[in-house]
Amino acid sequence: MFQTFDATTSPHQGPPRLDRLRAWMSEHDLDGFLVPRADKHQGEYVAPCDERLAWLTGFTGSAGFACVLQGVAGVFIDGRYRLQVQDQTADVFTPVPWPETSLADWLRETAPAGARIGFDPWLHTVAQLEATQKALDGSGIELVAADNGVDAIWTDRPAPPKGKVWAHDVSLAGQTSGDKRALIGAAVAERDCDAAVLTLPDSICWLLNIRGADIPRTPVVQAFATITANGRVALFSDQDKFADLGPDPAIDQHDWAAFSAHLTSLGGRVLVDPASLPAAAMAALQAGPADVVHGQDPCTLPKARKNAVELAGARAAHETDAVAFTEFLAWFDAQDHSGLTEIDVVTALEDHRRRHGNIHDISFETICGSGPNGAIVHYRVTNGTNRPLDADSLLLIDSGAQYPQGTTDITRVLPLGTPSARMKQVFTAVLRGMIAVSMLRFPQGLAGQHIDAFARAPLWDLGLDFDHGTGHGVGSFLSVHEGPQRISRISDVAFEPGMIVSNEPGYYKAGDYGIRIENLIAVRKARPHQDGDDGRAMLEFETLTLAPIDRRLIVADTLAPAERDWLNAYHARVQETLHPHLSQSARVWLNDATRPI
């Protein structure tokens, strides 16, 4: 059901906790301290015990960090959170636009000469620290590994999660854990390495065909691991979580405390991913005989390339989810909107999902923004921000669910009363960008940076743009945000068949309204074109999401014939697929909602 933030993450935390952290800094001869959003696994979502940034500042976004100096405390946030950070943090914190302003640039401008900036080496990666220290060269400012100052003053910090781990059956995974371990071991050997270090929970869960309950909405278990070239795994976590699985002769289980000593004992060539390896783990490796080799986590790409079973599961999950979402849409249209609040909508949508499918959980806290709240890109309604639905405006709903077969994520915009002509014009431009990506055929080898502009071009024609990527990767009953693939100006990861990515252009007018339309799409090989180049491999996208796009917001005469044909074919597919599974009232609603334009 609807979740509210507790007192540790309520808006406008600040002065008392900030004062205590600064006192701790003084006691430890530090001029500053870094407080990241991430935990030691560098995941986007963290357990309550790791919500250090939210506890200190009140900011609850899924990305960002703080740098606390004695005279100023900067909260670094990207374009998704520029409005949210102003609403959630007290005026003792200074929002810093990031990555436009780097930490190093800010420190050079703000920190005193010779400043010592403390950091917890378990919460920052090797790559992050190396890049920042290099950018600080010549400044006299030093990054100093230290204990965690927030943990020292957070006296009622929640306990670490203790949820049990369960097996993810091969009927859902499509490949046994033994086969995956052999595959990854071979990849380690191909790098002429003897072992690899794994610190990302989604990599470990994928590798071992397990799922867990350590992170809200994301079914992973927090763990570290190493895998040898012959596929043997050493696993480090809370062993009690694994009690229901029983022993595996190819997996050696250890408690957390043994991890550093294990790294120090490793010999030979050890593969690490500097983008995710904690600095403390690197220090442990360097204290031993290992020859450290930098490279990508070997599970990343195999996990991203969904196999046939996972793709079939994704299609099934999206069909189940679409039935629930369409029943919700029919319910919503039958309501008196003047009597509803954002929380009412969130609660109703989750109720529909739980009634109409084998949902494990929602896949993230539902974004439901009416009017100006829709312009806050990752807005999460709370009891403090909840508002009645606006009249003559728009309602943005971004939501998803975790099913054993797959993970869903969908955004739709609904009219409230009579939206303005400008809102409809912009909505149609966003829709045209989404359709452009959906229809695209492109040569194999292209990455998200080559595709991103197709989603933005109709908005650019209006002098508009949006300050987030067009799409993120999605896991298979894992994280709703999964790399390395994405549709973004900065992504150079080539798309490969089996990858799932979101397609979600948008536009946000601060203080007025927000628009985003999102489907999930899967990369597949395109059928050869009869007049195409011989031997030129082409890819295309398969649309997985099945839910109507509100026709009442479309300026139909601005659609090109191919765009109109795509939309009508999409709605025909939605109608054909969902109709047999809907209630009578929802069928009637869907018949009207999917009429051809």
C-alpha cells in the first residue's frame, strides 16, 4: 500500500544533525566530509540503514551526494531533482547543479587551502576517488579515508536488513547457476585472470539464481563475492539469510567480516571493476600479493542480454501488468476527480495491481504528480506534499511492478478537466519522440548516444528539451534501473539483442505541469530489408508495454502518417491482447480508448 517517509527522511532535516556532524569533523581533524546516496554496493536504491543522505539533509532522491564543510554544506543533484531538493532540504544546505559543477571544482572554489576532506572508503568507488583526486591535483585539497561521520552521530540508525534469500527457478532464469558460473569463469579466464571480485548485488543474484529482500522494491540480497576462472564462488554476507537454500559444493559461504582478509589473501591476477569496487576493497587487495586488473564486472553484459526464457517472462509480466493498469485507467475515468488526491490515486493503482496479478511487489515508489507536482521529475507523494487533483491540468503517473517473470515500468499522462492547447501540443511532441524511437531500425553497433536525439527532435522543434536520459536498462525480476545499456547522450554501450530499455521522453514546466510517456522496449534483430545492404546487421525494438496512450491529449493533425499508423497499430495490439482478460466495464472503456485516430 501507500508508503510514507518516516521521521528519518522527512523534509527539512538539517541544523542539529549538521552541527553534530561538523563537531565530529573537528574532532577528527577534517575540514569536510562526503555523504553519498550510495551504499557499499553502489546501488541506486538503499536499505533504510544506509539512507545517510536523506537522514542528514531530508533529500530523498535516488542520486546525489553532499559535501559538508564547516561554513557551507553542498547537496549535489542532477536535473531530475532541481525542484525536489529545494522542497526537501533546509536553507542550511546549498543545492549544487551536478554534473555541471563537479565536486572538485566546487571544492577548489569553496574549501579552504589545504583542506582535508574525509570519506568512508566503503561508500566510494575507486574510479570516483581517482577522478576527483586527479581533478584536485595542485589545489592542496586532500581526500582522506576515515570512519563514517554520519554513522557516528546517527544514534537510532536502523539495523541492517535480515530478509531471507530464495531460489530463482531455472524456469524463470532460463539458465542454471552452474552454467552461468562456468560462463563467467570462462570470461575471467579470457581476461587472463585467475579471479574476479563482484560487489553488485544484482550481479550476484543473477549469477547464483537467487533473489532477496534487502532493498525495498528491488528483490536482491546484499553480498560480496569472488569467482575464480574455474567458476568457484566465495560468497560474503549474513549467512543466516541463506539458510533456506542449503549448501552448494561450488559456493563457499562466509560472513561479512571475512571479506577484507579474503581479498588480501588472493594471489594471481584479479579482475575488478573500478566503477563499482569500493576503495576499501581495493586497499585490501593491494595489501596482498594480487596483481589487480581493471575491467568491467563480467556479469554485467550477460545479465543485460536477456535470454529467450527471460524475454518470454518479460512479455508475460507486461501483459499481466497491462490488465491491472487498464482496469485502473477505466476506474480512474469513472471517478469524480475533484474528490481525489494523489495518495488516493497511488493507493488505487497498487490495489489494482495486487488484485489482478501474481505481483511480488511494486518495482519502485509510484510517482504520481498532479499539476505542478508532475514537473518534479522523480516526485514521491508524501502526507506532507499530497494535493487534490488539479482542475484543467495533467496527472503524471510513473509506476511499475515486480513479477517473478519480469519487471515493469510504465508512465502515462492523464487529462484533468480540460488541459490547455499548449499542454496538448507538448504532449504530442513527447509522443512523437517516443514513437520515433519505437519505430527505429538501426545498424548493429550503435549505442544510446546515437539514438537519444530521435526522442528529442520533436521537442527541439518547439524550443524545448528535458534534463534526463531518454531511457534506462531494466532487469529481469531485479532492478528496475539496470545498466549498462541506456538511451542517453553519454552512453557508449552498444545495444545487443535481448537488452531491455525504457523509452521515456518528457517535458517539465516548473510550477505548472509535467509530461512523460514511457514504454519498455527490447532490442532484437531486424528482419532483412529487401533492398538493404547484403550482410549489414540491423536491430530494432520490440515494444513490451501494453497500455493505451490517452488519445484526448493528442493533436492528431500534427502526427505524420507513419506515426499515426504506429499508434493505431499499437492500440489495436493492446485491444486484442487485453480484451479477453478485462472486466466488462474495462472492456467497454478500452474499446473507446483504443479507437483509431
